Amino acid sequence: MADNKMTREEWLAMLEVDAGAGLENVDLSDRDRAGLILDRVDYEQQLTAITGLLARNKGADKQLEAERREIVAFIKQSSGSAQEHAIDESGENFYAMVYQGAAHSMAALGMIAPMYESMFIQAFESIREVFRKTGVSLPAHARDGIMKSDDFWDCHLVYSEKAKYKTWPDLVEGIMELAAATELTLPDGLESLLEALFSYRNKMFHCGFEWPKNECLRFAKRIEEKNWEGWFDRSEHGEEPWIFYMSDDFIKSCLEMIDKVLDAFGRYCKERLPVVPTPVEGFPFA
């Protein structure tokens, strides 16, 4: 995280020294440059904390799985009351796995989704401030129809001609629309990933681990329609969906996409973001 007494230019110079700039064929990375518009976000430390907790949770899941294998093996070679006791223990183990899996999915979701939201909110706030200070105008875009300047720069809102204040709440569409309006090129596949992530967040944060039956059926249908099958696992009651989980592949994809988004921010700072003409107090903008 940047020293809040450094100017934007001083921070760039420090990053270049850290990256070895000045040596032949060495340049500041896009990821480092992302710090210019994420001055309040220590994203490296956040990612370290997130991956650490995910690894510990995965270890706990593997322990329950190992216990289940031992119980099943004992059931197969035992009989009588010992076997009955083991069968009861198997049932307890099964439910522990189901609910621990849901808790760990909620934990992953509760770390990853807010990180995405916070990164985009702060990036757009910083981009807004640069354009304000430089006086550079954005290219024409449909989002120009939004009546209030604060709403234009709010990525929770998307332009809607029919709405009273020309906006409609939709975080994912708002991010994509505001990125287009500011000419910020985002990674391929981001929109679909964010749609899946925040759809799941809305269900989990409002309904908990066990959703009403109609919500389960609707989400299962949406997974099929959106081709999200590889991104979500589920437990079932009978043949009906019961509890949904983020798959390991989806969690991995979310973390890999964060890396791509940071690179995209850095490229934007290098190639598209206007340069503030004079040093200002505070970093990166006054």
C-alpha cells in the first residue's frame, strides 16, 4: 500500500526502482501499476490471507473425507452392534461434511465477492478523480444519459432510459458499462464469472446454507441455462437440489481472474489514464 504522503509521480518512481527499472529490458509490471488506482487496497496481502484460509479449510475437508473412508471400511468388516454404531457415526459424518462444505463455500464467497466489488469501486473513484483533475473528457457513451455525476461513476448502477433517474441497480452490468464508458478493457470471461459469483452471493447471503425449495430449483435451472455446471457443486435431498457450493475450479477461476483484473488496471494506468500535470499532496490524488 502506498505511503499517503507520496505524490503519484513519486510512487511511480519508487515502483520502477523496486522493479529494477533503469536496467536493460526491465519495466514496471502492469500489476504494480494497478496501485495507482487502488491506493487504499493492499490486494497482495488480501490475496495471501484469502488463499491461506482456503488452504486451511481444504485441509479440514480432507480430514472429514478421510474419517468417512475409515468409517465405511469399518462398516464393511464389522457386524452387530459395532456395525450399527458405525452406521450412525457415518450419518453424523455425512451431515458434518455437507454443512462444513456449505460453511467453507460461504467463507470463500464472503472473501472473494467483496474483494471484487471493492476493487472496482475504488478503481472507478480514482479514475474519476484523475479525469476531474486533468480536465480530460470521456468519449461519448450511452451512460452519459445518467442525470447525476455521482450516479454515472457508481458501478452499482446501470443506465436505463425508462428509469426515473436514468439508472437501475445491477453491479455486474454497472461494472461492464462503466468500464466501457471509461475505455477500460477488462479480461475476457469476467462478466460471466461475476454474474455467477454475485448470483450465488445474493442467494447465500439472503437464504443461508439451505434455501427455499423454489430458490434451489431456480438456481439449478440458471446453472444449466448459463453453462455454470463446472462452477457449482450441490448436495441433494432425493433427486432435488438441497445445498449449493462453489466448486474448487470456480474458486480457482475467481482468484486467477483477480490477477487478470489487476493487470488490466495497470495497463489502463499506463496506456489510457491521463497524467496529472502537477504533483499533488497525498497519493495518488489529492
